[in-house]
Amino acid sequence: MGRSVIRELAFKILFQVDVGKNPGERVLADTLKAEALAPQLQTFLQDLVKGTLAKQAEIDQGIAGYAKEWKLERMASTERNVLRLAFYEMLYSETAPPGVIINEAVELAKRYGDVDSGKFVNGILGSLVREKGIEVQTTDQSSLTEVESE
């Protein structure tokens, strides 16, 4: 089990907290009980979930600034929570290169959202990268091209 799976678990936890109004600590604890994770992956999951929830107000303000046509509360919950996770990782945590974070966020959006979710998430993250001057290097040139062309 790798970091991609942990990001997916973190997304699912954030989704349950957002949509189900479940307490984050409880959902995290239940997930940790249900999943057989190595200690370093448990720590990574806890960092992603607790960090995203702790910085959620700042993150939501940032997302709203880039999603000018969309109010955060009207945004699909899948996209909102994928973006929260990616914003946390890109702005507050140095867990992976930005290109990896973007690629995985787009893939999560495609897997759990509708047909345009991946493009929407890619566009918002592309705006973040451009405005903040975040350098994106990736071996997947198609994803890099998508971010640069948005």
C-alpha cells in the first residue's frame, strides 16, 4: 500500500466529515482501525487529514479565490474535498512534488466525480501553481501540459 492509497483514504475521510458531518477524529480513528497500515503510512494519513482539517478555513478561502465562477458550497463535494487535500499538501506540507500531488488529485476527481471533475480540479490547481510560482516537474508530460495549458 503506497501514498496514492493513503491520499485516497484521506479524501474519503474528508468527504465523510464534509458531507456526513461526522467528527474528523472519529472517522480517522475508525479508518485506522479498519486498515492495516504500516506506521509511516498511518502517520502520513493522520498528517493529511488533521492538517487539512486544521487549515480548512484558509484552504477554503484559497479555493474560493481560484474558483471565481463557483461558490464553495455549490461546488460538488468530491471536487471540494479533493481540492482541500491537494491545497493542503501543496501549501502546507512537503510530502511530494507538486506534479505528483496534481496528478493524484486529478485522478481522484476523475474516479469519484463526474466527467468534468478532473478538468475542474486541474484548472484550479493550475491557477494555484501559476499564481504562487510553484515549480511543477513531472515525468507524465500529459499532466504537466494540462496544468500549463489551463
